[in-house]
Amino acid sequence: MRILIIHAGALGDCVLMLPAIVALAERFPDAWIELAGLASPHGLLERRSPVHRVVSIEQIGLYRAFTGELPEDLAAYLRGFDLIISWFGHCDAAYRRALESLRYGDAVPHLLIASSRPPEDGCEHAADYLLRTLAPLEIAACERTPRLTLLEEDHEAAKHLLRAFGIETSDEALHLIAIHPGSGGRHKCWPIVRFAQLIRALDRPDRTFLIIEGPADHDVVERLSQQCAEGRRGRLIRVTNAPLPHLAAVLARCRLFIGNDSGVTHLAAAVGTPVIALFIATDPARWGPRGHAHILRGDPSVEDVRALAERMLESADLTRRPRSRTDPIRSSCPQ
């Protein structure tokens, strides 16, 4: 059986899709699962989840379906699957009409089209909603927490990245704390001045703070670095634009992650890192990270976050090691 998933969300949406993908793989254990999405973040899921292969939506020209008709090459590609799940384009009548035209012909894939986002008027979590859209396939999920399984090559890349900053990950006394002050929207961000105050409050000689900087985070990270420039006992390191698999492996080595409602926060939770998620404006009932995550809503004080962080650091499992998998069955490379 060949399954195609179509999805075009950002990093957090991509992570929250994982329980549904796992449920699909359990329902159809011998299936080939292909994901049509974006090179980043969706490429992260290849071999690190039940997804065998990720292709670019642009590469296959999927946007041509919004004309209401399928060009011959695109129709031939889509007819190569037995099941197509499109968490994309559900509101566009022309797109739906184009995909539904696949039902006519010799090879007729089963088609499921739904929104990638839970209803605005409810409080259903996004991961639970995506699972619910699979109900016509008689899928019952047991695991509703997104989990990303890293590869050995990811761990090696993380070690190399950290060694460039003089950090040896074999040092069990090392306390790495990741901070991500950015988000997809300014309204979702805790004030930078409070992040700076939090770092000073948590500062100890045995603690190293990794400031995570993505493509849209330069300004906020620069301001945070300037405000933390003096008077620290621990180290502060900027991790800038690391490839997502490498960043995930770095986060998996941290004793704690603190960040806003962002894709990086979901990524940290998905690799098993203890997380403090600051939900300033959005509803964590619908969009909150799962796993070892504590969510502070509204306008938490620096002391609120510091006290929770110290409790979590105290209870952290020093022997926790990032999971890895080198399963050749799930490899997308030629055998």
C-alpha cells in the first residue's frame, strides 16, 4: 500500500501531525508513507518518523491543482497512491474538484481532504483533531504525544556543533539550558527584558545557556544577547540557524528548554526535553506542546518561571540520553 500525506504547515504544525502519522503506520504497517510538504520543516520527518520520503509541494507542482484540473504528470503521480490524505487546500473548491477527479479512471486512490487546523470555536487539541480526521479509516490511536526519533547522524552533528563552542556532551555535570525568545508572531512573545532577567536569575557557573536563533529571530536574539552581556557566571552561546535535525539533537541534550508558543518549543518537547512553554496569547488547550511540558499562561512573572525552572532542573534525569534509530526498513536511501 502507498499513502500520500499532503501538508504545508509550519514547524509546530508539522510536529503536531506526528501522532496521526504514527497511527496511520500502525493501521497499515506495510505501507509506504510519502509526505508532500515543504523542504523545511517537513524534511525533518523523513526517517525520523514513519515517513519514508518527503517531496516538495513545489517540486511536484501541486499548486497547479488550484486551477481545478490536474495536469497529466501530476495526475499520474497522485494515482500512484492507494490513499491520499490532504491536510491542505480543503477550503478551495477548485482544489477539491481537481483531487476528486482522481476518482474516475483505472487507478482510483481513496481520498480524504480536511483542514490542518482544529475548529476555531472549540478547544480540541490540534494533534487530537488530526487523529479524528482519520476516523473514516477506522484508526484508533493510543499515543497522542508527538515523538520524534533522531538518527545517529543527527547526534553526531549535534556533538560537532557543541564541540565548536567547547562543549563536551559526555560531561554529565554540564547543565545545558536552551532559551528560544522568538516565535511566529510578536504578540506571542514574552518580553525580552524578562528573558534577560530570567537568565540572570538562573545563572550559575555550571550552567550554559544556549540561545536558539532561527531565520526570523535575529533581532530579538541580538537584543537578548546585549542585555545579558555582563555579569554572568555561566556561558551564553548563540545557536544560529542550525538545520532542524541538528537543532533537535542539540535540544535533546539540554536539561531544560524555555520558550514561547513556537515550533521550536514543540520540537524540544518531541525529542523528550523538559519544556517550559510560555503561552502569552494563544490557547494551549489547542496548541500546547505535549510530553514533559509545563505551560505558563498569560503574563507569568520572572519569578514564576524561575521557580518552575529550578524545580524542573532539580528533578531532571541526569542519565537521560536522546533516543536514536538506525532502522534500514525506514531508510529512504537506495538499498
